[in-house]
Amino acid sequence: ASAAIVDRKTLSLAEEAMQRRIKDMHFENGVSILQPVTVYIGADVKIGENAVIWPNNTLTGKTVIGRNTELKPGCNINDSAIGESCVLNYVFANEARVGDRVTIGPYVNLRPKTDIADGCKIGDFVEVKNSNIGEGTKLPHLSYIGDADVGARVNVGCGCVFVNYDGVHKHRTVIENDAFIGCNTNLVSPVHVAEGAFTAAGSTITEDVPAKNLAIARARQVNKGNWVSPKQK
């Protein structure tokens, strides 16, 4: 017979027993959990067949993990739907949706109302919030994508920032299919980058970019000859 829950210790023992039951159910459904004692799975979480859960993962809320998906260490997934055949590594996801065949991480933060389509790559140190990311789009590293509608097959270069907040209101950015956002671009929303357009690296984009145009918004380089620093003097 189980003991009455009268203090925090007995509560934790009851939780342990419940975790064993939950994990046994997932084992029977064909899920691999590599080090069960380090994994926490909520009672309402659904995990597809042949998924692999590595150590140090936390799955809570109404989370759904698709078949053949691999959660490498350090994922914390809450109230999110992750598709089939994905690989996640050190991903925090809260109220996000991810399609199939998506690779994410390490060190990625997917905030509420994020919707990522099939075949995307979300790389290291990327944060996505309240945005729709189209099929096959790449957000490879060190970028913030907030309040945006990004089309298919878009490449967002390293260090891009979607400048969505003016201090009072949030504004949306739209990027159409096959656009290329150069490294260290600031997209000052509301702004619209049309299909197949490019932004030059280091640009701060404040006006719409027409289709198949290259937008350059940066100071021209000036080289000063025979320059000696004060230290060298």
C-alpha cells in the first residue's frame, strides 16, 4: 500500500513512482529513454514510436514528440508539438510548433507562437518568438527572430536582429520566399523584404526591399593612410 502524502519527501516519492509508471508506458510504446532517472516526463506528454530521449531532458504540459525524433541532452519542452524525424539539442521550447525533419540547437529558445515548417535548420544561440518560419528556411546562428513571417528557403545570416519593438508597440517583419538576409542585418519593423531579395551584410533595413533587389544600408568604408595609433607614437 502506498503511504499517505504528508510532507515534501513523501510527495517526491509518489512523484518518483509515477515517473516510473509513465516511462514504462513509453518504453512499451517503443520509445528509447537512455538514462530514465535524469529525464522528467509529464503525465500528458505523448511520444511517438522510435523516438530517442537522451539524458537530462524535461517534457511537460501537452507536449507531443513525433516518431523517430531524437532529443539530445538539455532539452526543456513545454506545451509544444515537435514533428517526426527531428533532432533537438539544448532546446528550450514553450508553446511552439515544429514540423518534420527539423534540426534545432544547441542553445535555442523557441518562445510562444513560434511555428517552424518542415525541413528547417535552427542553429546555435537563436531565439524565435511569435513567428512563422517557412519550409526549408535556415536560421543558422546568433540571431533574434521576433514577430515575423518568414517564407520558404530563406537564409538568415549570422547575427541578424528583427527589430520588432519601438518602445511602445511591437511590429511585424515579412520576408518572402528565397530571400537572403546578410550577416548582421537589422530589420527595423514594420518592413517587407520581397521574394528573392538580398540585404548586404551589416545593413540596417528601414524601408521595404523589392523583389530580386540588393539592399545596402551602411556607411561607405574609408581607409586612412599612414595611420599611427597614439600608443605607437
